[in-house]
Amino acid sequence: MGHLCLLVVMLAFLNGYCCLGCWEQERIALLQIKGDINFPNGASLQRWVDNETANCCDWEEIECSVDTGRVIQISLNATREYLRSGDWYFNASLFLPFKELKTLHLPENSLVGWVENEGFERLSMLMNLQVVDLTLNHFNINILSRLSGLPSLKYLSLFGNNLKGSTHFNSSERLSRLNNLEVLDLGWNHLNGSVLSFLNLNDLISLKELDLTLNNLQSFEPIQGLETLASRLSNLEILHLSHNWFDNSTLSFGGGLSSLKSLDLSYNKLKGTVDMRELDALTNLEVLDLSFNEIDSLVTPKDTKILKKLKVLYLDGIEKISRNLVQSLGAFSSLKTLYLKSNAFEGTITAEDLGSLPNLEALFLDGSSLNNNFLQSIGVLASLKNLSMVDCELNHTLPTLDWDNLLNLETLILDASSLNNNFLQSVGVLTSLKILSMANCEFNGSLPTQGKIPLELGNLSDIHALNLSHNNLTGTIPVTLSKLKQVESLDLSYNNLNGRIPTQLIELNALAVFSVAHNNLSGALPERKSQFGTFEETSYEGNPLLCGPPLNKSCTKNGATSPMRNVSNGEVEEDGFVDMDAFYITFVVSYISVLLGIAIVLYINPYFRQGWFYFIEVYITSR
């Protein structure tokens, strides 16, 4: 048995000089990387010290296997100090000692190339390497062929490099032979021409996500001798094509991409009428983004449904939303989330025009100008759970009727919108609400309750977050808010509220965030118990007439406030008075203790006893 243990130890040392924590040869290799990345004048990686007792697995940038102790991840994010050391040239030999390396992060390191015969192709010797991140460096198009052939690579990012070049490349220049690659990010590289000119998609058979954002791409034109795009990307699920030059003809490229689930075509050159029937071949498409294109209308088939699995549609920044366009959305019967931000609704569009979307759960209208017709019929969207209308031009026209039909509404966001005071009252009927935010709104109206927090908000029994901050609300904080037993965040700051903070609010046991800062509140703060014992001075600041802990003001008997003073025992005096009961008890206990002490001393020590009686005798005879 002893020989077997000795053999195991010898094998461990022969395999790499293993030490506690990390392997010695890998620690030395990391120090060589440090020297290379700092050459000639850098000072990064200060914790990487040349000490035999140092455990490189404890270094922040390193992760080791819990089983073997070998390095499996190196993360050198923005480590090269360009102003001191200039450009960096990759040296593959420095990374070859890490036999179990899985992840190599080298973003933002001013990499421009590689040492002669030490390019990325040599990393093919690392059979476990799955992730290479070269984001925001300065590689040119030649890097593609160098990265080809890494056998186990699953993730590759070249986002933000300088891959721009000619519109066509020969086969040896294209990215190829990456049969296990699942995610490829080539965004922001000023590529131009056709996608297929620089990717050999025949070899990217495992690709699931492709990001070509922020390039100058115009088409997916096939290259002579290659198969169709669909057959080469049969596993592709996510395709990012935003911020390019694709026009309406691009929509036909996706024929047969049956596995595609998410397609982003925002910020392209789509114009006028867009025929959505060309995308119908994307039978598994769930997310589609057509935002910030110059689209006037969408062509969809009459009386039939297309893109039957589409759940999320982005149409932000289309600018002008016509009734025709809104009605055409009814063809997407499975739609659950619709984004119509930063648009102008034209004509007599009503919410009933969206009524043919029976599964719609979330509607985002932020930054759009809405007409009263649309909002008057909002109740028809009975399945709605989330509604956001931040910074909408409502012109105080948000109706108070029909909201009680939104029985499933859980989130309502109306920040920075112009509202009627009447509407604030009508929100109380939305008893399923969990989040209500109406911060920085402009209220207008002529009711007696103008500008006040309505009592009806106490009916929101399921509310978790309520934000009414940065408004001009007046009056007192209604006691009915103490009925919000589920509320976790309550923000009433930056208003003109007055009176006392209701003591009943201490019953809100779920409350974690509370602010009434910058109002005109007065009087004593609620007792510091339960959740109110956790709130600091910042929750109440900006209310000069409030008093009591945690504020640095005590409350006097007549209700006035005065600065708190510290008494001798370090506790704060309350109401400006000494606790007399405590004073009397302390005095009596102290008096008895002194008498007992004297008696015990006189009993034990006869000399003290004789002196004490002599003192008493002298005192009596002298009178």
C-alpha cells in the first residue's frame, strides 16, 4: 500500500510539479504571461508574485479545477496598459502549458497581431479550450483564418475589432473548421458586402447564435458552389443583424431557417410596406425586432395567422403608427409582448384594434403620443398583465373608466406622464396590481381631492412596490396605506405632504424600502420597531418638523423639537426629561449598598470598628 501511495505522489510531480493549490509549472507560466503583458513599462497584475508558496488559484484572474488543481480559466480583461506599453502581440506558446484550459478572456488589451509562428492556430493543442474572448482589440481580417480549426471551441467573440476589408475573400481567409462552435460574435467590425463572403458556414454546423450587429452588411448572397443558407445553419436559434444596411429584400433570406427563435433587424433600411409573409418560413420564431426602420405598414394575410409561435414583437421608433399597422398585428395570434415605444399614433386608433391579440400580456408605449381614443377602450385588453406608459404625451386625458376590466393587470408604470387627479383615484380598482409607479407625474384637475393621495389606494392588497415620488401631492398620508400588507417598497418622497406619519404603518412587516423625504411632515416618527427599526435618517430627511430617532432631534412634551443630548450612560434622553422611576430605584439601591458595605467592613475589621465608634462618640459630645 505504501508503494502505491509513493507511486501516486511521483506521478503527480512528474506530470507538472504539483503544489498545494496550483501546479508549479502553471504558476511559472502565469508569471511569464505577466511579464509579457507588462512589457516594457506596464505594472498590471500586482498580486501575481514570484513566490514559491503563492497559490495562483487564489489570484482573481485565475480559476482552477477543484479536482486536479489545474488552471481552467484565465481572465485578463483590460490588463495591458496601452499608454505605458503600446500594442500587444499574442504569443501562443505562453498559454500552451495550461493543458486543461477551457476559457481564455483577453478583451480590451490592444492586441494587434501575434508573434511570428505563435498565432492562435497553435491553441489547437489545447483540446479543452471552449471559450475565446477577444472583444475590443485591434485584429484585422487575417485573424479569421488563424482561429480556424480549434477543435473544441464553442464560443468566440471578436466584437469591436477591425475586420473590415474587401467584399470577398478566398476560402483560406474565411472562418472555417469550427465544427463545435455554438456562439459567434462579429459585431462592430465594419464588415461590408455579403455575410457569406467571410464565413464558411459549411463548417459552422453547430452554430446556435450569430451576432453581426454594427457592420455594413447588405445581403446574404450565396457564394458559388455552396449549399443554401438554411441547410448550413440548421441549428441557428438567435441572429442579430441590427445596425446594418439590410433592406426589404433581406427578409427572403431566412427561408428554411426553421430552428431560428430570435431575429433582430432593428436599425436597418427597411422602408415602406414590409411583407411579413416572407418570414412565415421561420416556423419557430418567437422574438422579432423591427424597431427604428422606416416602416409604414405590414402586409399580413387576411383571415389566416402567420408566425404562429411569435411571442415578442418590437416596433419601437417607427415614428408613425397607423390604424392599418395596428390592425395587421392581429395576424400574430400568439403574441404576448408588444413594444411600441417612441411612436406617434395617428388617426382614430383604439385599443380594440389590438383586441384580436387574445394572449397579449405586456404592452410598452413609453415615449409615445397617445390619443384619447386608444386609452378609452383599454379595458378590451383583458389579458394584459404589464402596461408601461413612461413619459407619454397624455395631455391629462387618461380616462378613469374601463380600467376595472383589467382584472389581471399586475404592473402599471406611468412615470413622467401627465395625468388627471381623477385617474389616481380610479387606480384603486386594480386590485391585482403588484407594482405601481407614478413618479414625476404632472397631475391636473379640479376635484376637492386635487393633488392628494386617495384613500382608495389602500385597496391594493397585493401591491409590492408603490412609487408616488416627485409629484405635487398635498394633504396627509392616508392611514389606509397600512392595509398594504404585501408592500416591500413605499416611496412618497419629494411631494408636499403634511401632518404626521401614521403610526399604523409599523404594521407593514414586509416593508424593506421606505421614503417620505423632502415633504412638509411634522411630529414624532413612528416607533422604531419591526421594519421601521431598520430605516435610517435618509428616509425622513428634508422634513424640518419631524422629530425622534433616527433623526438628531428629540420630541418635547409640547410637540416642539430640540436637538438630542447624550446623557452620562450614553443613552438618548426622550422627550427632554429624566426617567424619574429609574432615578428613584437607582438611588435606593445605591443607598442600601453603601450601608451594607459599611456594616460588613465594621464587622470584619475590629480596628475600623473601634475607630468608627470613636468618631461617633466625638461627634455626639461635640454637639
